[in-house]
Amino acid sequence: MLRPVVLFVVATASLLATIAATNPLRSTSAQQPAVTALVGGTLIDGNGGAPLANSVVLVANGHITAVGRAGTLAVPVGATVISTVGMTLLPGLFESHAHLMLVGHGNYAHWDSVYPARLEQDVIPAAARQSLLHGVTSVRDLGGPLEPIMRVKRKIDRGELQGATIYTSGPFLQHSPYPGTEGFRWGINGVADARAKVNMLADGGASVVKLIDQDEMTMDEVRAIVDEAHKRKLPVVAHAHRPEEIRRGLAAGVDDFEHTGLATAPEYPADIIAALHARTAQGNRPPLYWTPTIDVLTNYSTRRDHAAYTRDPQWYEGLPADITADIKQSLVRLDTLSYYRFVPNRRSTLAPKFKQLRESGVRLLIGTDAGVPANFHGYATAEEMVTWVRTYGMDPMETIRAATYWPALSLGVLDHVGTVDVGKDADIIAVRGNPLMDMSLLRNVVLVMKSGKRVK
């Protein structure tokens, strides 16, 4: 049985069709762009206001052309109508910390020695598509080989591949790359070299600059990286694993810190928290962002003890059979992986650190370290959101905005994406039910629209 709102839309469309058919001045279909109408769902637009019930979202030429309520906003004659009754619509999600060159393998040394030649053809496209099918329409990739990632990005942008939009840092910038990682980690040797490397990234199409191990650089090198990046209008994100990494990043003007960090230390040092308060109190400056990537630590033991978890076929969709088999074999015993060696001892420190970050005034972003051992693309993003709400008491609306509005603002692309507003790219997802009441609904995205095209 059709609900009243759907009957109204159908009746309105029928009436308009009758009028159009008898109107000699009507436009031909060749003159009108094809319109898709999402009708009847509750819209959370990403701006933070009250959800809009019985919503109508019109899409044409890849963009949102109108947003309103059924009964007020008419659906054009000939539009393709998608009923979203019983669903909640949201902006496509951002994943703010992913590694598209990784797809969960448990041994970095093996992966880096065997698969570099297959990243562009096999790995990066699969990771980008897996992300998209989970409702992640945009990915901030932090650390990888610049040219292969950019070539995949351009194919996605041109519609030749199906995947999330990629915003990449290209290679990490650090004092000295680890042996065998020179293709995606660039060493810094002096101020001039620091500026040159930033310009190489900017000229190559990077959207952001990624700093790691900045406590091993000179302070002049760190400042040069941040200064040159800002001259090129690129934000700088930096590791926050060690106290001195954070101190130097703050002193140099880093825009975003990554990870909860500080290993098994029970909390952040007082001087760092004081510095965060001082920085976030400066209302005339852009927000200071922090991407805690906390779920991969919080729920490690759950995944370790779930025997079937690493064998789930969805984690390997789009990957060749030999790569899939290799990843599965590498994850047979999560408790033996060096990546997770200290995680059980860190578990009790996560809640106080997350609380300190929230109270410091930093703007938290949803990012997951997707691609690291047993942490799979797309899936990880919703899990991070669920963990923020269920484990750490984060407000559901702000959790959604941390995966939509704020990452778009941080990258300078809020005029294109991040909210469901007229004129923006039609990156829209839908779930059944209300994620403000149950964030776990985002584990099962039922509709994904990217640039106006329905991909799920």
C-alpha cells in the first residue's frame, strides 16, 4: 500500500505530465537534463540542523538541483523517482585516513617487496571501489606512491573506474625512509629539500601533505614543510604517536594530527593539552583537526577472537585470487602480528585520551587507518562511527558531521561535497532507519549515489 506522501508525489507527477502533454510550448526531453528524484526519506544534510522528514532531493547533471519536502517541492515530469520512504539520506561519507596501497595484509615487509608493480592495476582500484560500495564517496589517502594513485584518481574522476573520490598526500615526508619504502616515503635533507619535496607533491596533484616522525627532523625542516604547503594551499597532517611529534607539529602550525598515539601512556601530557586549548581558543583561525583512528585499537580483540572475520569475502571484492589468498594467509593469527603487539595494553588508555581530545576543542574527524592489517576499506569507516558513539559517548549528529561536513571543510572542498545542498555534487547515501538512534545502521548502506549516478 502506498503511503500518502508517495501518492501525492505520483499524483503530482501525473498532473504535471497531463499539463505538459497539452502544452504546445513544452520543452522537449532533449532540452531538459535527466532528473532523478529521491522521495520520501528523512534527510540529514550534514549542516547540523534538524533532519528533514518526507524529503525530496532532485539531482541532474551530477549535481543537487533542489532540496525540499514532499508536498512543497514538485517532482519534474519524466523524473526517475527513487522511493526512500523509511530511509535516512545523508551526504556520502568521508574516510579521512586510509592507505589505498594496502588492503589488510599482515606483513608490511612482504607486501612492500612483492606488490608495488600491482598497486595501480589491482590494489588501489579495488580499495577505492570497496570504499564506495560501503557509502564512502571520498577518501583522504595518507601515504602512498603519488603517480599510481593519481592515475587511478583521474580514471575515477573521468568515470572510467568506479570508486571513491581520492584526495591523496602521495608519499609520507619524514627524516629518512625505512629501507625498501622509498617509493612512497620521501626523506627530507635540509630546508631547501623540504620545500622542494612539498612542491613536487603539489605539482603532482596532491591534496594534502603528510608528515611523520617529525620529531626526527630539525625544527627548521618541519617549519619549511608546513610553510611551503600552506603557500601551495595544501593542509598538513602529522603523526601524533609521540609527544614531541605533537609539540613540533603545533609549533609549526600543522592543521591535523593523526592517531590516538602515545602507546601505553595513560594520557596526553599536561603541556600538550594546554597547547591544544591555547590553539583551539583562537577563533580567528581555522579549526585544528584530529583524526584519532581509534576503532582499530578499541575492537582489536573482538576481531582477533572472531575466527571467520578475516575470511569474509566482502573484504576481498575486486582483488585477484592470488592476492586474496596471500592476505588471508597473513592474517591467520592476528595475535602474532607485530602491528598489534602492544594494542591489548593500550586498550585502557583510549577512553581518557579520547576524552582529553574532545575537551581540548579540536575538531575530530572520522578516519580509520583503513588498509592496515585486518582493517578493511569501507567497512572500517562505519565501525569507527559506531565506536565513537557506543564506546566513547560521542554525539551521533557530530559523529556524522565528522564524516561529512568537517572533512570537506578541512580539505577546502566544502563548496563541492560534504553536505546535501543545492549546487553540490550529488554524493548521497541512504540507510534504512535512523542512524541518530542506531549508528550501526551505517554498516548496511542500501543506496549509494556518486556524482548523480546510482552505484548501489
